[in-house]
Amino acid sequence: MRAAYTPRLAPRARELRNNQTPAERKLWFEFLRTHPVKFRRQVPLEGYILDFYAPALKLCIELDGRSHDGRAAQQYDAERTRRLTASGIRVARFSNAEVLGQFAEVCGTIDGVCQGEAPF
């Protein structure tokens, strides 16, 4: 992971860890923080800051708010996912609304991905 680490983004990642969105806080404190697979939050890798990252699985969990709804944002997200995937990192995306409104289902999907039962 060290080779892919992006040190210039570390200050911004720290800032984002201290100012998580409600969906990020919920997913972290109610699920990922104590998950059997170790996740880290706001990880600067490959020139991006990943919302949640499990190094052992090379799995990135991204939460998208309304700012990701526009065409330019969707194109950026698609390119970001393509580049991360090319680096061997799997990307699972959920909307903030899904996390806040369908929390059990999101957690079940993440568990399935971690256990190799669900594709991403």
C-alpha cells in the first residue's frame, strides 16, 4: 500500500476524518469500525481520498452525496473507479440516502463483498 499512498493528500484526508458526513459517521461508528475486516477511513491512495478502505481485501467503500448526481461528477466517479480498479482496488459505491435509509441492506452487502459472496 505504501507505493500507492498519496502523502500530499494526507492533510485533506485528516480534515475529512474530522468532518464526516452523517452517512459516513453512521457507517463508521455503527458498522465498519468494529467489523472483523479492518477498515480505515479517509485514506489517500492513488491520488484520491477513499472514504473507507480495507487494505487486506483491497476494497474501497465510497459514499456518494447529492454532489455526485451531476453528469460531470458521474464522469469523474467513473474515471476514478476505473483507475482504482486498474490498480487492483475493488470499489463499492452507495449513496448517502441508501446508508441512512437502508442501513441493514448496505451492511449486508458490504459483509457479502468482504466474504466473497457479492460481486463488486
